[in-house]
Amino acid sequence: MSHLVLARKWRPKKFSDLVGQNNTIKILHNIISENRLHHAYLLTGTRGVGKTTIARIIAKALNCLNLQNNEPCCICTNCTQIDSGRFVDVIEIDAASNTGVDNIREVIENAQYTPTSGKYKVFIIDEVHMLSKSAFNAMLKTLEEPPAHIIFILATTDPQKVPITVISRCLQLKLRNLSSVEIASHLQNVLQQENYSADNSAIELLANAANGSMRDALSLTDQAIAFSTNKQIHSQSVEQMLGLSNEDSLYTILKAIAASDSNAIVNICQELNQNGANFENVLQQLQNKIFQISLAQLSSTKIDDKLQDIARRISLQDIQLYFDIINLGLEQINKISQKYNVFTMTLLRVISFTIGAQEEKQIVIRGNNCSVQTIIEQSNDVLDTLQNLEAAPAEIIEIKFETPVENFVEENEDIDDIPPFNIEEPQMQKTKYFVSWLDFVKSIDLSTIPQNIASVINNFEQISDIHDNVINLNVSSNFQPFINSDVVDYIEELLHEKYSEEYDLNINFVTTQIINSGSQQQKNQIAENQRNAMLAIESDEIIKTLQDKFSATILPNSIKPLNT
């Protein structure tokens, strides 16, 4: 078979060919140049990052007849034989299929003999964690004090399963996962050498799908080549091959999430299912988009305009919750065969739970270190103030019955005619002259102005009578980052529009509790409504009868004011 897959064809032959393992390369160069060879090495890392490849390069460097700058020449007899697997002094053992103590005893016996052709006899044991306990015990002594001509190179994807007694006898080299940028750059070079053209977005998709493994990236590239026509690889074909969702579909999903549109979510899931999408990959894509949104909300990281628009609609708290929910979905989707069900329920779960999505409970801010306008609750004081803005005069009650109540209902057929409890909300008094800050707050519609400014206005407290058109106000120091000259000018313009007078605001930032602001009065009113509702329920004769005759119980916290 003349054709070689890319992962074998482009396997590095020397240290300089390796991608992304600069620390390991530096260590090995220094070891070889200073002739400070260790008798045993342990290479750890996930699949496809170069463990076996590095082991072979070390073997070549130790036995090369023409070593150049601490790199094997790759053209001498020893190097070419090691590359082809025919060098008698380099013995590779697959521990996954040779797990027993007898296999290790063979190695120990062979280790006593001097090299035949090279300077060192090198034993490469791949997936060493698969060896049995007795096999590890058999090799301990030899591994600690091998003959001078023996070098052990152990490789594993799971170092936690390797006995600590073995690890302590080795020089451990940890190989890291490759970044998508490093993989993409290498794939670009490989495709150019192979005379294939590819979109940058297609290469990026392949690099991301490799999850840090260069071997996986090259295998996926092989698949993309087979999937392409006319030696051109396009992002659309790669998306179809990987079962990914295109960017437009991802934005559609995120918009539906931001709008809590369950019908749109279900329709999108059905469409993806019909198109044969890989639901795990789509969840990973969504996770990455949500990660980008979170970075933009909390740092100066830039994102595209479409994603930035979505970031403005979702609170910082909810983004964190969405990330956790999707992570949970990724864990579940690998355990259940009905992946469509898990995928759909994950997205529905995202829009079903919220921490800070209700506008009344949020402050909209634009921080100096944020790249998008973020919805975020600030500090305990502000949170306490904004938590209870759902004021309403009506109340409901859930009652637990321990005995049937059919007889009671029959005896009280006019029970439906009882009017609901009603606690009238105070009317806002309006005047064309400025009287007090609270009257001003009550007279304007805060929902028609930016939320951050509305929240600031609602938390100001007037501290003295107006003099020379100067209004003295206190506000919690928690609001200081959000009050600048532009905000003050905006509020002064509101005052001018309302009263046709020029007013100046004198703002003091305090750490004490604000007790006479609009938001505090709302909070007090809510507490009063709650007390009145509870008293009304507890004193109602019908409720008392239900409790006396049928042992009915009023559930704790079930009496709540409702919006009218």
C-alpha cells in the first residue's frame, strides 16, 4: 500500500519538527548536550500529543552516528533503521497487549546484553499503566539500577495508574495539549505541502475538533480531504462532516435563549436532528460562545457584533448558570443513547432557570474594564434593595387539606362570589414645581430611561431643602462607579424637562444605609403589603373554618402579593 495517512506521513523525525512541546524539547536538548542522561524517562500526556514520537526521537538522538546540534541527522543507518522499526537495539513494547510479568522478565533478561549496533539499548514501553502489579514489581529493581547501556522510556496517558515507586525512578516529562492556534498553523502547512486549499474557517473547525491532539487533527484532515472535491476544503463541508452547527444557527439558538423562546428552541432542535447534527459538538460550540460572552462581560475581550448584541441581553449571572447547565448536558449526552432528548432538554433547562434575567432585579452598567454593556447585580446593599420590586396588592394562598372538603364546598356554594382581597396602591402625586426628590421619582416613568440611570435615580436620598436650585443628595458608595458627569447631566436634563428649571445636583457618596430613597420606600411598601396580605388571610372567616373543620394548613411563604 503506497498511500500513507497524514498522521504517519507527517510524524516528526527530530525535535525541531515537534509542535507545541518547547519545554520538553529544551530539557532534552540540554540533557543530550551536557551528556546528563537519565536511565529512565516517563512521558505523560493525552492521546496524540507526541509521546511515542518523542521516545523514538530520543532513541535516535542517543544512537545517531552524525548528531547535529543535539538533533538526530535522520539519514545515517541507525536513524533510518529506527524510523523503519528495524533497529535491533530499540525495542518497543505495547504494554496494553503485553501486561504480564513474563513479558517484563523477557525485557529484564534482554537488558543484560550490550547493544549490537548502537551506543545504547533503548526500551520503549507504551501505555505502561496497563502493566499488572506483579509486572511493575518485577521491573522495579532493574528500572532503578539498570546497566549503563540501558535507557528506559515509558509512555502513558494515565500516570495516576502508574505506581509511585515507578514514577520516582523516572525523569517525568509532561507533554501538554496543543492549542487550536498551533494545530491550525501546522495543518495549514501540511495542506499546502499536500497541494490542498482550505478556508481558514475550515482549518479552525478541524483544529478545534481535535481537542489538543495533533494526531486527531491530522486524522480529521484526512477525512476532510476525502469529503472534499477538487482539492478544496470548505467550512460547510467540514461542518457537515463533523455534525456541527453553522454560525448562523448558533446565533439563532443564543437569541432564542436570550428571549426565553421555548418554541424556537424546540424547532431548532428538530431541524438539527433532521440534518443529522452531532449534538455533542453543537453543545461544545454553544459552550465556547457562552465562554466568549462571559469573557467580554468581565474583561476587555472583544467579540463580534452579533455576539455582543446577545451579550447585552443576558445577565452576567445567567451566563455563568448557562455555562454550568451546558457542561452538565455534555456529561449526560455521552451516557444516554437518546442524544436528541438530552440536547433538547439541556437547552430547555437553560431557559427555564435564571438568576438575574428579570429586568427589575438588575442594574445595567458599562464598566471601564468591560467590552459589552453587562447586566449585573452589584453588592449586597444594591441586591437587597432591588430584590423585592414585584409589588402588588392582591395575594394568593396555597392550602394543604388533610381531609376531604366536598361537604364544605356544597354547604358554601357562594364561595366563588367572595371578592378577592385588594390593597390599594398609593397614587403618585404630580406637581409642576419641584417639591422633593421622592415626588420627582414618583412622577416619572423609570422604565422609559436607561436602567442604570433609573436605578441610580431611585436610590438617591434628599438630605436637605433645596437652596439656590441645588439639590443635595446622598447615595450608597456602591453606586459610585456608575455615576459620572454624563449620568449627572442626563438627570439634570430630566429635571429641566419636568419642571422647566435649571437644577444642580450635589451628590455625596456614603457608606451608611440609605433610608429615605424611592427604592427603600418601595421595599417598605412591599413589606407592608406582605404583612397586610398575611393578616387578611389569617383573619378570614372561611380560612378559619377550613382550618378548624378540616385541619387545613397554610403553607409557609405561600402568601405573596401579586401584580395587578
